[in-house]
Amino acid sequence: MAAIESVIIEVAPAIQVAEAFYNDVFSMGSRVQVRSSEAPTTGFRGFTMSLVVSQPATVNSLIGNARDAGATVIKPAAKSLWGYGGAVQAPDGTIWTVASSSKKDTGPADLQIDAIVLQLGVADVAASKQFYLDRGLTMAKSFGSRYVEFDTGPVKLTLNKRGALAKTAGVSPDGTGSHRLLISGDAGTFTDPDGFAWETPLT
């Protein structure tokens, strides 16, 4: 099984601010790293990071902590057909969604993160699915040409239509330039059809 070991977010210029945000607010450890980059980028960068938690209270706590640390709330937490969640934009510009499949609390917020998900917005879900299958990724779920989920270990990967992903996050799908994202894992070093770059970590 090809796995994602970490996601590297490229930031400019305040790398220390980004490091502190991800360590102190979301406690990402080695799963989310930051790297300095001056690559031009505007608007939606084509991906979101998602934290899956157990209940609404945890969603509210994480979003509140992120806001207090300088993030912008772009979609206030609320109930939906699938559960409860909201979205924030970190100080470096990365969009994070925080969600729970539960609509009711079962206890106090504990800030426990059940899953980290990298959600890629792609032009052609079916074509990107085949691209990743050809590189050894194991598919966990697939819903036609709308959504694909891969079993990639510590960081789960999903493919979504770009417009649908932006809508879920509460932003316009328009954007140009660099994704400012590097995916580190054992699938190899390559760039996918939508320009998302992968690398093999140094041992």
C-alpha cells in the first residue's frame, strides 16, 4: 500500500508563524510540515486539509482555537446533511475544514483528531483516479466521477471535483499559480495531472 507520510505546505515569508500554528493549534507533529516558498499563487490553491473529529464540541473548539491564533473563519461551523463542520483559512492561506459525522455531542471536547485528510480538487476525477491507481495507491471508496478516497495511511487522500471542493470550503474555485503543496510518501516522485507534486522522503 502506498502511503502519505506527511504533507508539506509551502509558505511565505513567515515560516515560524506557520510552524507554530500547526504545532500549537492542530498538533500536527510531523504529519504537516512547512517549507519556505516565494512561488506566486492567487485565490483557491486547489486543495483543502480536513480534520475529522468525533463530535460538534470538538469542531467548535478547534475552529475557535484556530481563530484565536490568527486564522480566518470562512465557513462557520453548522449542521448539514452529513454531520457538523466548518472551515478556516490558516495565516499562511491554507484552507482547513474541521468536521464530524455526528450532529450531537457525547461529552466534553477533547481535541482528539480521528483522521487527517488531504482533499485534492481535480479537473477530471476519473482520470486522476486511474493515474493514482497506476502508481500503487489503494482505493477505499469511489462514487463515480465525483469522489474517490484512497487508503494512504497516516494522511488519507481524496479526489474531488475542484468546484465542489471549493464550494464545501466556502470559497470561489478561481485561482492561479502554485498549489504551494508537496506530498511526501512512498508512491514515488512525480507530478499528477493537476500539478500536485509528490516526493519520496529522504531516509
